[in-house]
Amino acid sequence: MTALLARIGFSPLLPLWLLLLLAVIVILVLVILTWRGHTPLWRGLAMALALLVLANPVFIEERRQDLPDILLVLIDDSPSMAIGKRRQQRDAALQNLRRQSAEENGLRLAEYRVRGSLRDGTAMAATLREALSAIPAERLGGVVVISDGQVSDGVAMARLALKVPVHVLLVGDRSARDPRIAITRAPRFAILGEEQKIGLRIEDEGHDRAVTLTLSLNGEKRRIALPTNRDISLPFRLKRAGGNIISLSIPATEGELSTANNRALVTVNGVRDRLKVLLVSGLPYAGERVWRNLLKADPTVDLIHFTILRPPQKQDTTPIRELALIAFPIRELFELKLDKFDLVIFDRYSRRGVLPQFYLANIVRYVMDGGALLDVAGPRFASALSLYNSPLAELLPARPTGMILNRPFRPEPTRTGRRHPVTAGLPEPWGRWYRQAEAEIAPAMAGETQTLLSGNGGRPLLVLRRAGKGRVAQLLSDQIWLWARSHDGGGPHALLLRRLIHWLMQEPALEEEDLKLAIANNRLTVTRPSLQPRDTAAVIETPSGKRMNITLKTDGKAPAAATLPVDEPGVYRVSADGLTRLIAHDAGTSGEMRNLKPTAAHLKALAARTGGAILWPDDGQPRLRGMRSPRWQGAGWIGYRRNEQSRISGLRRFAPAAPAMMLPVLLLLILSWWREARDAGPVRGPVRQGSAGRRSPRNRPR
């Protein structure tokens, strides 16, 4: 609507301060004239008219166009709106607003869609801030939110400073049921073998009943009957180091909104409490300090270290109490408590009569049952006192040839060693060593053995073997301590030994033949690290039981890998080359899909603070009303603020010419002079002035 308005304005010919100064001077002159007995009526009119001329009055004619008020509409377009008839209800409510805004004179809709995600939920505050920055504040009439109420930033919405009403139109079935599992407490790490607890709550508003919960830990399932709407703690124990998947699920209920949140997934990393290491040194030497410093520096390692200072057959007069602080508890360590250790290290140890053959046989059983053994060979490894000439020959992969090579060499990674996690990527260059026990791989163990480092003439230097459930490593030189002393440039002794020890501890991250899974941005990446890189066939089983065949491809350098999209929540099982791994995809149990019932809880605070209403359109579509009072809602209607804003669409200015306006000023001045001259009359005879400068009555003309 367009309106024509006329008004008078001013465009001063002089600066405003100078014009005000002239006005003050004119007023002072008129006051003085009045005080002297004159009547400055005409002069005052002339001066006022002169000031008016200098103010330059202007006639202004404006054409104004009314601006419509803006009603901001936030439209929920998140994944949860696909449930039931929510989208149809949302679109019907939106069409009602569009129709009324078209009928309502002076109202326009500004529509913004809010798109949430399965993982992060629906965040409306950012979209609302963006919309408010694009709409002039003086034209905003109100905000209408059409949603199921499941927003992830209700607190941020409530903190927004709005001076207009915010109305919420809730869509969805208010009476629908949605039983779901909510995890209230879950540890990220758990010590192997120790009892841990996971906190959960089976929520089903208005229905207290017993539900059968299925708990699956790494594929092992058990069923438990639990009540609903109560906080529960479930105990569990981890047996495997690394990631452990705990899957919780409840059966579907007839008529529930979705079964996506009937399951919950938790990944708990299993860690060892403390690694217990037994280190037995055959005799004191410079490398003994390297092992001790390395193991004592790790706060997760409990180290028991014994050094054989004198063998039993050596006879001298030195008292035993001066050779050891405590007696060597052979039976306690190698029979009673051997299974308590995670790793046994023989450092330059040889058969010297300290450990009977019976106890060495115990070590064989200990490794086969899952223990770990590391043998650091010294010069006696090539003699008749070698540990290879004991029951340990059943474990040790490299057998001595009887020669000790005393010439300089640089350790070199083998082809296998360049890909093995223990030695791959170790920083080079490496310093020289000067002694190595010559050994060869036992033919019976060739298929179980991996040579990672080579020494003199390409002979084996670091050899690994899997024996039964345990692992064995042999380092065929006792001079790694030269790297610790930075001799000839040194080498990565600490990193190498740390990796070696953790490989013996069966650390999952150091497995040379592995199958690794990762999910990011709803995409599953399958990687197949291997010592022999090649294209590999893999089978993926989805949470619903569907099986897919894929091929993991490699260029010969990087591990074979493949990536594929996943959108189904739950546990995925991947198998390749006899390896099976599980990974949890919790898209259905977090963010947007955690709770699917329509609710006003998250937006209630914002609506109440701004005077808005919370309505269910299935009760009837509300009517729109433009209001000037702060009452914004009523029975069946919602209001918006009328701002009555307009803009100038046309402007015409007319200013009278200043010279033409000076003519009345001159006429008034002439009139004032004539009047004063007439009042004074002709002067006859001498004029005598009074004391006040006025004419005395005697001298006035008769």
C-alpha cells in the first residue's frame, strides 16, 4: 500500500551554529530597543523573516510504501521426520501458514529448513541465528517452529535473546511408544580379568514391565530379565586386550516407532593392569643396564631382575650375603609363580647349574599356554652351555652353529622386517655392532619363524616365532647397548625393544597379519596389513544378517584396503583370510535416533520466555493474528507483532527562491522606518535632552 505525505523541512543557507548565533543577536537587539522605549514590532518581524529566509524552508512531498512484517518459519527436515506421518503433518502446517500469509495483508513468510544428522542430532540454534542475521530486526514479527521437538541444542535455543514470540507446532503421534536403551555410564578402558560395570536404563514411558535384555561381548551372548524405567548396572569382564564390543539389545514391541534405538553399542579397550616381567641376567655387563632402564622407565611394568654373580660350582671365600641382597627364589619364580609373569627374559644366560632342567621345562609349558620368552644370546650361546642344549630347544627358532662372529656389521631389516610392525619404519641410519652368534633357522620351525633383522653376511639377527598360544623372540647379539651409548651414531634401541616386548605381549596393534576396521562419516574402511601384500577377498556381514563380498586391493606397497558406505546401525562382522573382526556402528543409538517420541521438553523454555504457544496441529491448524499488544496466543490462534514499517518510494522537494523571499523583508523595513518617522514628526526649536536622554514634555511638538 502506498501513501502520499507532505511536510515542511529546512535546508539552511548558513551553518546551523551561525544561524543560532544570529537568532540570539536579533533577540538581544529587540530587547534593547524595547528597553529604550521603542516599539520594535515591524523591525522584529523583518528580522524574524530574514532569519526564516536564511533557514531556507523547503516543502517536501513523500510517497511511502508499507513494508510487510516477516514471520520466520523453521522447518524440521531431520531424519526423525521420516517416521510415521510427521512429514505430511509438517507440510500441512506449512501450507496453512502460507495460505494465511497470502490472505493476511502485510505479512510475508521467511522459510528456513533445519537438516539434522543421525550422529549429531538436530541443531536448530545455528540455523535460527543465521536467519535472524538475514532479517531486519524492525520487521520481524515472530518465529514459528514446525518440528517433532527432538532437537539437540534446546539449551542454546532457550538462551537466544528474542523480542518476538516463538510458537512451536509439534508433529507426530503423541501416544506412540518407543522403548529404547539409554547408556548412562560406560568405561572407556577396563583392566583384563577385573569386574567392570556398565550403567544403562531401558526407557518406556508409562509402561513398567520386565524386558529380556541380550548382552553380547565379542560375540558371546547372554540374556538377562530387567525392569524398565530403572537405572541398572551390569557387570562384565574382559578377556582380550584391545577393543571389545559390548552390544545390548531388547526385543521389538508392537506398534513402537522404530527399533533402531532398541540396541546400544559400547566399545571398551581392554588393558593389562601391570606387565610383570622376569629378567634373568647370566652375568654383569654393560647391556644389563639398558634392559633395566628401559623396563623400569615404563610405569606399567613390574620388573623382577636377578643377575647371576657366581655359579654354584665356583668356589671362593666370598660369603653369600655379600653377593646378593636376597637368595635367588628358584622354586617360587619358576614353579609356583611362573604363570603370574607376562614375559620372561634371559639376558646372556647359559646353563650354569642355577636352573635345573625341570624348571626350564616349566618355561616351555608356560609359553605354550600363552606366555612369552625373549632370549638375548651371548658368547656362550655357541658353546655346550647354550640354552639350546636344554628343554628350551623346543621353543627357540634359531639353533647355534657353534661360531661367534667377532667382526663389525650393521644390523639391516630384512624384506619381512621392512613390513613387520616391530621393525617397520624404524629411523635410520644405524650404528655398528661387533659380535653375533651364528645361528640357522631350525627346519622344523621354518614355517613359524620370521627373521626381521640380519647381521653379518645376512645371517639371522632378530628372529620371532609363535609357539602354541605364546610367543618367542631371539636376539642373536648382546650389543644393542652400543646404540644406547650412541656408538657410531647409535640407533633406535628403545623403540625397537619396546615394540618387541609389546609384540611378545600380543599387543593387537603390532599384529603382522591383521584385519583392521574403521568407521567414519558412515563409511566402513577395511584394511588388511600383511607381510605378503596382495588383493584379498573379504566377506562383510551387516547387523541385519546380509552378506556382501568385496575385494581389498593393494598396489604392492600399502596394505590391501577397501571402503564402502554403511548406514545400518549395529555390529558389522568382516572376515578375510581366516581372520574375523567386529566393529560397532552406533548411528542408530546416538544423536537423532536416540529418542524418537515427539516432545515439547527441548523448546518449552524458549516458547514460555517469549510468550509463544506450543500446539499440536492435529488438534486443528492455528489462525494467525497480527497484534500490537504483548498477548501472543489464544484459543486456536497464534499472534505476531505488527511493526508498521514503511519505506520511501518517491520524494519531491520545493524551495522558494531566497531573493524573492527578501522582498517582504525590505517592505517590512521600509514600513518600520516610515512608522518611526511619523511618530517622531518635525522638530521645531532647540531640543533639550533630559537626564535619561528622552525628550522632556516641554520640548515635544504641540
